Amino acid sequence: MDSLLHPIPLLRIAFLAVLFTPLGAALVCWLGGGSSGRARWLALWLAILHLLLTGAVVALTAVMLTDRGDPLGIGYSPYHADPGFTPIAVPGDPGHEGDLGSQIHETTWGLLPLGPRPGPDVPPPEVQFFVGLDGLNVWLVGLTSLMTLIAVLVSWESVTDRAGAYYAWLFVLQTGVLGAFCAFDVLVFYVFFELTLIPTFFLIGHWGVGGGRRDAARKFFLYTLFGSLLTLTGLVGIVLTNPTPLHPTPKEGDARKAKPHYGPVVTDTGVIAPNPGPITFSIPRLMQNVEAWSLTHWFMVGEAGRRAEQAASRLDQARVAATGPDDPAVRRAEAELAAVGERRSELLANKDGYRVVQAWLFVALVAGFMVKVPVVPFHTWLPAAYAEAPMGVTMLLSALLAKLGTFGMLRLVLPLAPDAALEYGLPVIGGLGAAGILYAAFCAYAQRDMKLLTAYSSVSHLGFVVVAVFAFNAEGATGATLHMLNHGLATGAMFALLGFLFDRYRTLDMNQYGGLWAKFPGYTFLAFVICLASIGLPGLNNFVSEMLMLAGLFDPSLTNSLGYTLAGCAAVGILLSAWYVLTMLRRVFFGPLAEPPTAAGPVPGLTGREAFAFGLPAALCVLLGVFPRPVLDTMRADAGVVALFGDHARIRAGVMVRRPPLELPGALIGGPAAVPARPLRD
């Protein structure tokens, strides 16, 4: 009984309930939702209960993440000797014997074993049900539960055909999104990532609002499936090319014989690379493996270069002391230099080959996420899908599914392909993101349909997130993570607000509206709060995250003129967002009253259900705008881990990193006994 009442085991049980109770809710709605009225009330109460449970889990996790602190000031994990994410509330975490509150931030729940375990300290080559919470996903879990509840409320009047099946698919979609956010095994992530396609396909294809809904559903499905298959290729490639490194110099009976060793061993006689061990699908383990093999190639090439310099110096000395042209000492020195040069060339080829493979895997990884965001020019599925989907589904597409793309870049692309992400991320992917900021902003201004205007606005804002992610520093990662939450609240609420007008007038053509302030004052107030939050007005939530993202791009020690150019594009995008959003507000709410001719009879005002659906995200936008510190405190350590990988990649690329000095962990360079710690930053 004590084990069940302890907060850590209790949190794990509650977290599992958060993940999988939406599937139970889907079954209840499908079987019990005989009429549309009964189905929507069932969905409402189930969504409320899930939000309450999620709120409790998020609150407790946030306290634990804040208490975890950031002891080195850059987000370096206090739990591991090696850098990597350290999720909490992991189901199957064995902890330490006899200590219910301990965590080792791994799981023992295997799904698909692929071979024997080489040793007690070596991770098994198997797919595991590895899920957990950390600073990058905990608030997105809360956002998912909140947006699902609002989607139920927004669909209240508009969905009457097979309402039970509609709400069941909504809950299945919620399960897929939650699982993808919380996965720490690459294949588990991919399964949940793909699971989101199935309910979205049916929700658009069957309950869409236009005649082209089936074509839109097919286009969405095929586009995102093709992109995600490329991502699967990249994930498998990362797993196969980065096996667990084992200690390279075991002795007979030595306990280190099958022990992970995250880096080369540096001895007086040279650098010894670790031995390839079993593969792993764990994201934290893969992060350490990628770091270990990248560091090994870097150290070994550096050591070979030092040996080549020494051999060249000995050759010069031998030539000075030579008694004739065929002096044996000169021939020996020449032979030594030739051998060292050949070895260095071989090591350089291995290093370059590893970087080339990582570059191609980076392209494959990022492809599916760019389609999911979407990043221009991979956005062509968006207008049809957003226009044809029912309003509640459009809201989830923008508030949640688009975040899977930016979240995947932050969780997988940066730490699993760090050198390629540093070299190509900001100039290529960041450049596309910046182009999307401007292109989508002008497309938004050109729209008469407010739904498409909001859709293109979402593309523009998410382009900003993409640019900030590939700044590859703590400010960019923190700002991007916070903006995922802020954008989900603001843009999701904007789509919900449009549902109010569509339910009453069956059109969202802004040219048919005017002067609604006089008719719907409460609705107008909430619309203004949400719209001003969307454009980043100081005092509201988007302002905080946008300033953090700009700070990441303007960091002079980590970015260059390209970063400043992209920051300028992002700043222009903020200005353009104010242009088209305020233009929409002026046309719809100011001037003489004008209503679409399709309105029949008296039009009802804001209901209590709608006031709650719009008012709750509006209140959160204000709260996060004036008091973001508690949320930022939970993100600091994990965003710092991402930044640490960026700094390591910069050092391997020969870039000076001007930050407070930090000693390189001994585990990364062969262990404390192998070599003294060396400065990581200058």
C-alpha cells in the first residue's frame, strides 16, 4: 500500500492514465453515443475528467522539474554523467533498490527484443515502451488535453451526423498526439506520430464542411505519410550507425568487458576508439551514442594530426643531423611520416564519411517534420485540409499536429544529427522557415476567408519556431518550446472564435461582416484578446516567446550575419502579422453593422459554453504573458541539454564558443583516470 501512495509510483500510474484513458473515452463515445446529444455530453464529461487528471500530473511534474534545477547553469543533466534527456514519471523505471522515490530515467518495459543483452550495464537491443515527461513536453501534454476539450465544445452544434464516431476519432487523435509528445523510444515515437494520420483522415473525409473534403483528406494523408516514411528511414539509419560504444580495452575478467564507454580512451600511447556494441532505440541513449562517436572521430583525427606534426619535426631533425643523402635515420623518419600520414588520411576519411552519412540522415529526419509543420514549400496540402476540415479538427491541426513537426525537430533532429544540424540547419531549414514567415504572411493578408487567413498565419508563426530551433542554443530552444505552447493557445482559440461565426452565419468571408462589436460585445472582447496575443502584444503570451526566439538568433557568440538576417525576417513577420490581423479586426468589428445574408432569424449571442471555450485560453494568454517564469523554469534544464549538444558540435567544427567555462565530463573522453578534464568552452 505504501508503494501505491508514494508520489513517484502514483505519478507513473496517473501518467499512464493520461496517455491511454482517451482510448477508453473513444470506445465509450463510439458504443454509447447513440444520439448526437448523448454523444456530445459523454465527450464533454470525459474530456473534462481527462483535463483534470492531466492538470494534476502536469502540476506535480512541473514542481519536480523546477526542483531539479540547473546546477551548471547551462542545463547539463544532474542525473547522468553523460548529456541527454532525463524524463521523469517513466513507467517501468526500476529506480534504486529499496528507494521508492529514486529514478534512473529509463524503463525495463520491452516490446520487441532484437538480441541478447551483452552485459548487465549495457542497454538491451530492443524496442521499449519508453515514455516520460520532461521540460520539453510537459506543457504540450497539458495543451493537448485542453485543446481536445475546446474542440468538443466547438463541435457542439456543428457535428450532428454520427456524433459518437466523430468524438471517438477525436479521442484517438488525442492519444496519438500525447504518445508522440511523450515518447523516448524512436520507434514508439514513430508509431504514435503515424497514428495521428488515421483519425485525421476520417475526421476530414467524413465530417468535412465542403465538397472537396475527401480529396483534401487524401492529399493530407499521402503528403504526410510520404514525409514520415522518410523520417522513419532517418531514424533507422541513426540507430544502425550509432550503436552503443563499449570499452575498447577490456582485460580478461574485467568488469568493464561489456560496459558502455561514451568516448575514446586517451592514453600516453594514443587514442583508442570504443568498440561498437548493440543498437538501441532509446532517444537518451542514442544522444549519448551520437555524441560518443562524433567525439571519437574528432579526437582520433586530432591525435593523428599531432602525431603527424611530431613525425615531421623528427624528420626535420634527422635531415639536419644526416651524414649523407641515404642516412638510415632520415629513411626511418620518412617512413614514419608516411605511415602517420596514411593513418591520418584514413581517419579523416572515416570522419568525413560519418559526417556525410549524418548529413543524409539529417535530410531524411527533417523531411517528415517539415511536411507536418508545414514549412514552405511543403505546405500545399494545408489550404484544402484546413478549409475542408470541421472547425474543431482545424483547431487541432494547427494547435497540436503542427507542433509535432517543430517538436520532432527539437527532440530528434538536433540531438541525433547535431553536426549536420549545425552546418545545414540554420542556412537551409532556417532559410525556408524565414521564407515561409514572409510568404505565408502575405498570403494571409490576401485572404477573404478568415479560416484560411488564420491557417496561413499559423504557417508564418511556425516558420519563426523553425528558425529559432535551428539557432541551436538555449534561448532559441526555450523560446521555441514556449512558443509551441503559446501558439497552440492563441491560434487554437482563434479557430474556435471563428466557429462562433460559422455556426451562426455559415460563412467566414470577412467582406460580409462589419460592426459586430455593437452586436456581440463579449465575443468582441475575447476576440481582441486572442488576436492581440497572436500578434505578440507586450503583456500577452506570444511576446515572451518571440523575444526569446529573437534573442537566440541575435546571440553574437553562436550566430553570425545569417542569424541576424533571419531574425530580421522574423521581426518583419511579426509586423506583417499585426497588419493582417488588425485589418481583419477592423473589417469585422468596426464600422456600421453588416451581417451575411445567409443569417435566418435572430442570431443568438455568446453562450456560456462558448464563453468558457474562448475565455479559458484567453485567460491563459494573459497569465503566460505577465507570469511566464514558472513555465520557463521547468524548461531550462532540457533546453540547456539541447544547447549543450549545439556547443559540442560548434567545438568540433572549430567555432569559438564564448560562454562560462565548463569542464568536459570525464565519461566523454575516456573516464577520469584516462585523461585530465579539458576546457570545453573558451
